[in-house]
Amino acid sequence: MRRLLRILVAASIPWALPAQGADLRIGLAADVTSMDPHFLNLAPNINIAWHVFDALTHVDEDARLIPGLAVSWRTIDPTTWEFKLRRGVRFHDGAELTAEDVVFSIERTLKVPNGQLGIFTRRIVAKEIVDPTTLRLKTAAPYAMVPYDLNSVSIVSRKAAVRSGPEDFDSGKAMIGTGPFRFVRFARGDRVELARNDGYWGAQGGKSAAWEKVTFRIVPTDPARLAGLLSGELDAIEQVPTADLPRIRRDARLQTAQKVSWRTIFFHLDQRRDQAPGLTDKAGRSLAGNPFRDIRVRRALSKAINRQAIAERLMDGAAIPAANLVSPPVFGHATDLKPEPYDPEGAKRLLAEAGYPDGFAMTLSATSNRYVNDEQIAQAVAQMLARVGVRARVEALPVSAYLPKGAKGEFAFAMLGWGSFSGDLALRSLVATANADKGFGAFNWSGYSNPRIDELLERAFASVDEKLREALARDAMRLAMRDYAVIPLHHQVTTWAMRKPLAYAPRTDEFTFAHHFRAQ
């Protein structure tokens, strides 16, 4: 574990340090599909948004909530939160940030057609601007998660975005934020170019980011991303393929940084429908019912997966077998839950008890360019399932095509990765009974529903007592995991690689922030 948690730095060789004002070129592993921070709730898009925009609350490298555009927040009664804004913050066009911009941004999340960020603001039923730097937000019932939810709401300029849609952000017209970089250009499928904001409020020690210009290159294939780093075309890359780590560590020109991620890789199983897509007997005939509705089948599939082998061999130690939907450092992780032991014979017995002694056939859906070794993991799991009689055909798709299909319910057994501040927030999105008004079940592709879990989550979200809230979150996690609402696989260990003398402070949330790269 210690090896996974430390920053790995190889012995240095003489290199000239990049001068202040140098360019930084970073290779991204997943496509960036929109510049509008209120449109798609996708990590690659959010990563870019954090460079141009800010939120009321930020998180540090360990995913702990810290002040952002708000310097403080408090409850003034059970259903009212008061936020004090940072004074003197200016947008890139010189306009001063006010509470009006914050209210506009909160309301905009609910107005963007097909937008996915409204799940973080629906609980807010009223907004009151006390003065230009004081804002009060009311909820219909006590709700402790407002500061956490607002970390996901980028604050945009009302003046720039009042009549703007996603296309105006892509063109740059509405890309006016308060963040450390100004927007320059978005070339879809190729790159995002940014320029330093010398007036950034968050500059450390009175100094803005070390980089005058930053280019994020979109390089979704692992070999091409590594080749760019080795050739000098890129200065740093994210999501380093685990098989290439030994090679990188031997190269005296390079160094790496690692951290246990908050991202958990797991499988959704369709439990909503009587007939799930792609599920048949081995002759291709439709099954009489949906086997995933039987807990014995869900448990059997979990027992069929050798998590330790995946973590050690396929991930080269850069993964931790999972029994929770959040990793060990994260709030709400239930330490008494242990990863399912590999037990193929037990899996066969359970399948036979459930009425599937000969197994069945299905499609195993996965991304091909989003998570570390995602397609290879899918193939390995398919082979493991075959050993217990379940024939799984792997369908691996680029993330840009994969997520819309998942949202439409086109998958029966599907890989997904998720990162969250806390166990209760992860359960809210992935396992809670779908309820758009509450922001529940936004990514509950399984269609799973358990009223007891919903009740525990509601109680957790209403409590400002952190110990009580964590106890409730852990109870909900135990219920969901013991019911096999989903099948957890592993927690990722994220790796960045860079050319010396660059160094990076690795983040639990996996974001790749240009302003956090420094020359040693």
C-alpha cells in the first residue's frame, strides 16, 4: 500500500528548468466534448472547466472541502445556508464577481437543454441576495450537502452567458470565468488551448500559474499518449498504462506521481426489466426472465471475478480490490465490508440454485478509452465468467458513445467508474431509486431500488452532525453491497508521468490541473 500512496520520483539528470511563462503541453486520456460547464457532467469536461471557472467551494488534493469563491458558509436555520463571497474577485473581462452571478449560475444548471448539472441544485428552492457578497440559499427540508453539491456548479459571468448555449461556450464567446486560465481555443477531438490569467485571485504567494500557455492534447490511445511523452511532444500525460510503468521508471528523463483515487470501477446489472437487452440462453433464445433480478445470480457473478488477479497482474498493482463504492480514504467507506473472495465453484452452485445450471449468454459492455486498462479488464472478466458457465461477449465503446447508450438503458451488464466526496453521495447517483426532483439515481443504470437505502440517504443528507451522517452512509453502503445492487471491482490508483524537472501533486479526484504542475 505504501508503494501505491507515495509519489514516485526517479533520480534526476541535468535539465534546464522551464522559465516562468513557458508553455505546458499535457496529454489527456479521454475526449473533451463540451466547454459548457453546465451541460454534461463528465470528468474530462469538468477538468477543463476547473481551469477557466471556479465554484463556491473547492477541494484539496485529498478531496476535502475548502473555500473557493466563498470564503465561508454556515447554516442560519435548518433550511437556510449563508455563503460569504470572496471580495475583489474579477472575471476575465474585468467585471467583478457578485452574488448575482452565483444565482444566475445556479439557475442556469436547470435551464440548459439536456443539461446534467441540475442534480446539484434542485434541492435549492429559493435564493436571497443579502448584499453583493452575501447569498442565502433555502431548501425545502434540512439538507447538509449544499456546500458539497455547489462544488460541482461552475460560476459563470451573467453578462457573458445570459443568452448563451453550449455552442457559445465551445466558440469561446461565453467562456468568461474567474479561474487561473483564460480560454483561447477548443478544437474538438484535438485540443484545448488556454492562457494564464495574471489576475487570478487564487495565485499562491502573489504569483499566478507558472505556465503562460497550456495546451491540453486529446490523445485517447495509450501508446500514442506515451509516445508523445517519450518524443518530447508532450510534457506530461495522465492515466499512464500500468504495463508501461516499469519502462517509464527506468527512463532517467521522466518521473511519475501516484495516488489512490476516489474512483471505483464496478458493474451495473439491469434489474429494472423482465427482459434485459442481450441476455439469452447459449443457443441465442430469450430467457424466461431476467436472471439479474435474482440475488443468487448477482452474487454468483461477483464470486466468479478474481479481483486480486486483476489488481496484481492486469493493473500491475495499481488497483485495490473493492467492496465499497468509495475508496478507503473517502468519507462513508465501510471498513467491515471485504472484497468478495474468488470462488468459481461457489458461483456455479449459486447459478444452479437459481435455475441456470448451464449458465446463459450476455453482452458485457465497457468503455475502451476512459478508465485505466478498461477494455483489457472487460476481456479478463469475460474470461472469468466463462469459467462458471456465463458466456459474455465484450462490447467496448469510446466513452463519447458509451455514456449516452448507458443513459438510455441500452446495457444489461455494464462497466462504470465513479468518484465522489463520500459514500452517501456515490450511492445517491448510482444506487438510489431514480427521482429527478431529488437528484437521486442519475446514473442508476441498473434500475435498482431499495426504499431502506433511500431512507438512510435522506436522513444522512439532512444531518449536519458529521459522525451521524457517516454512520448512516455506512449503513446504506452495507445494504447496497450486501444486496449486490452493483458489483464493485477495484479502486483505481491513478498515475501521471512527466518529463523532468516537472513535478505534480497527485489528486484523489484524478483531475489533471495545469496550475499544479511545477518545475522542481
